Amino acid sequence: MINVSVTQIDLDDDALSEAMRLMGATTKQETVNAALREYVARTTRLEAAEKLAARGERGEFEEAPAAHGAAKQARRRMRIPLREVDQRDVRG
């Protein structure tokens, strides 16, 4: 369920008309709600990107490639060659 509130505000008619045209919206309410949701989503993405960049600046990812390579090698060592699996299925 979406919470709604009734609010009376003065809007720039030209900006609202242009936003409606660009969004393909048919009502003022649809336009304003879509603009608010887009603003929240965009700002959330920007905040996440800034946090990620800050972690990179602190060097938190410098060991990641080596850790990835070690994990990949460990997975390779654990695998059974396909030929051995096929032979077990035939024998047993």
C-alpha cells in the first residue's frame, strides 16, 4: 500500500508541462510522483557510488584481485575431471 498525502503547492506550469511531455505522463499527479521517485532513486545511486569511491580511495579493494585469483584456483583444484565422472557412471 502506498501512503499518500493531499498537498497544495504552486508549480511551474512550463516545467510541469515539459516534464509531462518527456515522461509521457497524463496527469500532474503522475508526473510529480514519478519525478519524486526518480529523484530518490538517482540520489540513492549517487550516494552508493560515492561510498564505493571512498572505499576505493581508502584502498579497500587493492587485495581483491589476489583474493579472487586464489579462490578461483581453489575451485579448480576441487573439481573432478569429467572423464572420471563419466567412467563412474558407466561402472556403477
